[in-house]
Amino acid sequence: MHDLIDAHPWALLVNNGEEGPFATNLPLILDRTRGKYGTLTGHLARANEHARALPSAREPSLAIFHGPYSYVTASWYPHRDMPSTYYYTAVHCYGRLRFQTDEELEASLSELTERFEAPFPGGWRTDEIPQTEITRRLPAILGFEMVVERIEGKFKLGQDEPRADALAVAEHLGRSAEPTHQALAHLIRVYNAGRPLEARRHDDATS
């Protein structure tokens, strides 16, 4: 689950509100060393209505991470005798938020920038602009940490189907030019490794 969060840090943060839920898409960085299930760090613009509601939140927040997923056509199964479905991966993290000081926020912004600029040759660095250009923006940003109190992995990768069917899906996805499909094919093979090639079918209640 931690590997999925690291590979797919673009998350959906959800909180209860008096007139309905708040939901905001944002990147969340995982620190595996803090807390039983890790700690997530992120920030919101204070002008965001969601951010204004967070300090008064009395219930835990939910962060949702989506990994590779794909529609699976029944035509990929060797006997074409299973209904079409979706294979998908996701992780749900629950926890309460602690709000950062300006010093903590500045440090986490630098960490986030280094993380996402690393793949780019000659990527941008925060020290390329005057320090004042960063600090003057801090009052407009609400930085927070979520110590994860509960974590749930939702990986539907053909484990409840005959292994031959799951591997056939992996074969089709693996031939795709889409990196996410190739990643999903790899996970299907990992999660079905060691299972008997044939298994008794049963109804799939999740879709």
C-alpha cells in the first residue's frame, strides 16, 4: 500500500461538512517512518472553502489514492465465460490533521518540489528565487500533516477468478503501449503468483 502511495501521490482529500462533504485533489507525500501506518503531508490554498472548514473538523479525514486500473472485457478471458469488469488498485487512508507552522510548511514545500522535480533534467529548485518570494506566499497556504490511523488497500486483480483468466488479462494489458496498463499487468502477475492455474469459479460481487 505504501508503494502505491509513493508511486501515485495525487490524492483526493475528503472531509465531512455541515452541508455535505468537501473533496479536493492534491499531492500528498508519505513519510513511512512516522506513525504506525505513516504520515501524509500536504497543503491547500487558504482561499479554498475546504481549507477554511478544516480547523473545525471534528471527524477524521480520508485520503484516497488511485493506482493503475482498467476496464477488462470478457473477450480477454480464454473461455469468454466471465462478465466484463474492472481491475483496479486504490488505497484509503484515514486520520486526523495537524496544521503546520510556517517553518514546517516551508520545509515540506521544499521536499515536495524536490520530489516532483527530480525526474526532470535540470529541474527547478526553490533556491532559484529569493527566499522572500517563498515566505511571502506562506500566509496564503494551509499546510497539514495526517498521521494515518487506519489504512485500507483495495486491489481487485483477478484473485477471485481462475488464475488462467487473470493471467490472460495481464497478457492483454501488458501488450498495451500505456504505462499504466503495463503497471497493472505487472501487479496482476504479482498478486496471482503461486496460485493454482485452475480454481473453482464463484460470483464476483465487486465491480
